[in-house]
Amino acid sequence: MRVFAIINGYTGALCLRELIAQGHEVVGVVTAASLQSETPPEETVIGVATKHLLPLYMPSTSIANEPAQEFVDLMRKAEPDLLVSMHYPAIFKPVLLEIPPLGCVNIHPSRIPEGRGMTPPFWYLYLGRDTAWTALHYLDAGVDSGDVIAFASTPITHDDTGATVSRRLSEVAWEVFRDNLPTIASGNAPRHKQDLSKGSYLWSGRDWRRIKWERKAKGVRGQIRCFTDSGQPAYTFMGGVKLTINNAEVANSEKKGAPGEVLAITGEGLLVQTGEGQLILTDFDVEDAKANRLSALTGGGVPVILGCVSVHRTC
């Protein structure tokens, strides 16, 4: 089978290796330029494509998204039987999807139709769920709305971060791709229609790091853990001061307050009310190291509400 791959990330690298391992002819690889010098080459699309001397292209995303006529011509000349898509930020038009006779299969990190659109791999951790899902499905002209071939999942543990969940989700995505590739190649893969009246849709441009204290405690902790050790932690505001939060634990306290209200200073950290339940912020930093201001605000007997940029703004 001749395959044209438009892929990114660790998932893309794993599945590109699988295509080669199962003896398929990869007639083109499109990926985003990457400067991840610390990532092992075998875990990058560029590294795998280079090792196997595959035709590699790194155009701007808009060229594939529009698509530009030269991109359409490139794919037509490659004469692929199947188009494979993974984590590439483009909605492919029918002019591309109609080229390969076996259609186009895609990996999407959710249990669609829940979480269609620009869903990050850490989404289920963000929601405070116990399981993360990924889907192998066919693409159509909609947004992640094509028939589902199969789902795969991985449990979310207490110590997980966004990075660890994303990595395991890539690995179970590779497994479901590996197991279903023979039936995809034969044109006999399962096809389960989605009920698009259900589920949810996400959009690009969302600030995933800014905390919404109205959410449940487990969800807020999951949001914080999404960015733990990432160099770009979750954050909130207290007056005009920015707090970045690296870790938190769900607490069980008889104290009650408004979402975002600092209820107490404990030996473990700040006890904060959420929309349902409390969290102890166990690892956080104050903008410009203004720890004395934090101490004065939280210890002065005045209610402190996290989430406000200034005292004149409604949270």
C-alpha cells in the first residue's frame, strides 16, 4: 500500500515507524519543522523520515490547510492509496481527501464526538477524569466527524502530568493504529458513525493555563498538573500579582468560601476554595518574588480571592 503521511509529534513518529515495519511504501511525509534537539531522533517524524530516506516536506500549515495548488499536485503525483493524519493542525478539504482511494485515517486525542476540534492530549487530565482516550477514525469534510475505527485509552494516575499522559496516549494510539492497519489497507476496517448531536467541540486560542476556580477541585488540580514541570505552569491572579502554581492536592476542610478564596495558610500551603471542594496549593511562586506581599495579604485578616487581575475587575 502506498501511503502519504501528514503527521506531527511522538504519535506521528511511532506510526510512521509502524507503516515501515508492516512493509508499506511511504510516498510522502509532511510535518512541521521542529527544533526539539533533546528528543531522540527515533521519536521525531523528521528523524524517522531521514533515517529511512523518505520524501520529506515541511511547508507552512496554511499550504496544507487551504490547500495550495502545488500541494494538491504533490499528493496527486505521489498516487497514495491512503492518507494518514496525526496531530497536524489543518482541516483537510475534499480536494485532498478524495485523492487516495482508501480515504484518510486520523488519530484524535479524545473519545469523539466528545472533544472534537483543537483538543490537547492532556484534556482528560484537565477535566479531572481518571482515563484519557484517543480515537482512530476516518476523516471527512467536517471536524473530527468521520466514522470511528477504534478507541484506545490509558488510566490517569495521581502523579501524572500533562507530559506523561500525552506520552502514554501516543503509545496507545500507536497500538490501535498498528492493530487496525491491516484491515485499513484491505478496505475492511470497522466504521462506526458518530452521533454528532452529542459530545463537545473545542476551539483554538484557548488559554488552558489560566485557572477557573469555579470548577471542581479535582479538575482544577488536573489543570495544574497538566503544566507541572513544563516551564509554563498554570496561573492565577491575586489583585495585581500573578501566581504560578506548580502543584496542588485536593483537601477536605470544613471551611467554606467563594471560589478562589484563600481560606487558610497551612503547613502544606494555601487552602483555596473551588467551585466544589478545596485545594491546598503546595508549590507556587509569586510574580517578582513578592512573597512579603503575599504574606501580608493572606495573613492580614482580609478575604483574598484568587482569579482577579485587579480589585476593580469582577472575577
